Amino acid sequence: MGSITQARLYFIDLDLSSHPHQNGRILTSNTDGTNLTTLVSGLKHLPDGIVADPQNDHLYWTNMGASMSNPTDGSIQCCNISDGSHITTIVPEGLLHTPKQLTLVRPHNPSESARLYWCDKEGMRVMRCNLDGSDIETLIQTGFGEEDRKDKRNWCVGIAVHTKSGFMYWSQKGGSKANQGRILRAPIQFPDGQLPDKRTDIETLLDGLPGPIDLHIDDAGRNLYWTDRGDSPSGNSVNTLDLEADRNGKGEGIYKEKVLTRKLHEGIGLAVDEEAKMMYFTDLCGGVYSAKLNGTEKKTLFEDVGDCTGIAVVPAYLIDMSLLLRESCLHS
């Protein structure tokens, strides 16, 4: 078998424009926009976050729910990444409100199991579970009940986890275009004797953002990236933060973000291929884009493929590896 040189994108069209008769899809293409195909269709419950696990031939995604008035009809599903078959619900309805960005975390300690982490927006939680949906945990709780839910500053949206440093990062969006957004972090390890709503180890990295959504933390744990749905010039953008920078020249003060690229139309999804030094991002108006990690050479891969939310990228070397493993299993 020849080497596969093209990385692969997987992204969601939740078909919000057709609500309540939406036909959400998971689409896949090469990273240059060629070979666009539909992997999964008929998703009725507003799919949002997506993450790929090519080593195990799995693709996971969150569903925000069929009705925004039903507080517990969110779910998490998975399928075979190779052909979209064997769709399985691993976290059923009745447990989640509106799950958003999803990430798969392989622990620094190889003896520990991989887990899925996600934010439950109107559930006001940061959560995780095993890859089969078992052992669901709430790690952060920002509010309880309808009164707290009315305050959009409590809504948790984007999630990124860095196991080497032991930190997780998440965004709390705030009101629409209200400049109330925040990015926070806390240790992955849950503090002994504390509750998810009373943790004392939470740090606010940035406050007053237009509307931060999806996050990515690089392998080194130094650079944090995110999309923002708020107003220009700081919003509808992809941004970065150097977590190790001397914040004001004296080792103290506030962090300062940097805008990498602008002019998105309700920016949401974000995926990074660090080996290729590329990032891929989406907006709700159906745009799918690529750019260098420094924000240059922005290209429109798709101008309008629906109503786009989450996006995942599988680097070329992982595609090669997964195909080789699959062939090995078939011939063993």
C-alpha cells in the first residue's frame, strides 16, 4: 500500500436553517477541500462537537438535543470513522443538557485509560467519561437551575486538556456579542474534599472577550488557540495566547491574547494539525477555512456547506497508521 499523504477533515453541518426539520450531517474532505463526501446524515438532534480516534476507527460527536426547551435531551454518539457505520449512542438522553465541544484525551500515564471531555453549555458543566460512555463525572459546575441558566456567563462551551501539565481549559461564552466571555483553567486532578461548584483552584486567564467558543492547546502546553463568535475587531476571529510569556515584563499582570485571523461569520469549530503547522476552522454560515498556525495564508475551503459547527483533523501519519492496523487485522 502506498503512503497516504493527505490529512483528512471531519466537520459538522447541523442544518440549523431547517430547524425543527433539520438533517444534520458529518462531512469529510481532504485538507485542501477536495474529495468532499457525506459520512453520516440524518442527524436530528443538533450535532455540535466532534473528535476523531483513527487508531480505533472511531469518530465521536455531541448532540445538543432536538428541542432547546428540553433540558436533558443532549447526547454523545460515535461511529466508524472509515465509513460512518455502526452509529452508537454512548451517553444517552436524560443526562446532558446541551453538550458542545468534545475532545479525546490520552493520559500522560500510559496505565490510565483515554477519556472524552466536553462542556455542557446550559448544563453549566465541564464533564468527562470513558470512551464507552461509562464513569461520567462532573469536574466543574458553574451554576444550578433555571435562574443560574439565565446568566449566559455560566455557560461552558469550549474545552481543551493538556495531560503533561495536568490542566484543562474551557470557555464561558457570556451573552451574545456582550464582551462577557472568559477562558479559565483548573487542574485535571479533582481536589480532595471539594465539590465541582466550589473548587478553589480555578484560574481566569482572560475576561471580557467578545464570545470565545472552541479551544485547542498545543502538545507543548504553551500556546492556546480559540475561535470567537463576538463582534469585530476582536471577535469573529481565531486567536492565540502564549501561556508562558512574561505577561508584563515583570512576571506578573494579565495575559494578552493575539488575533490570528478575522472576518469569520459566527466562528465556531477549530482543529489544529501541529505537525503540518496548520489550523482549520468553521463558521455557522457554512464556511470551512484553513490557515497557517500564525494566521497567514487563510483559504476558504468551502464557502457554504450548511450550518457548520465542530471540526476535527486527522494528520496524514495517523491515517497511514490506522489503515495499516486495519489491513493487519483483516489478514491476521
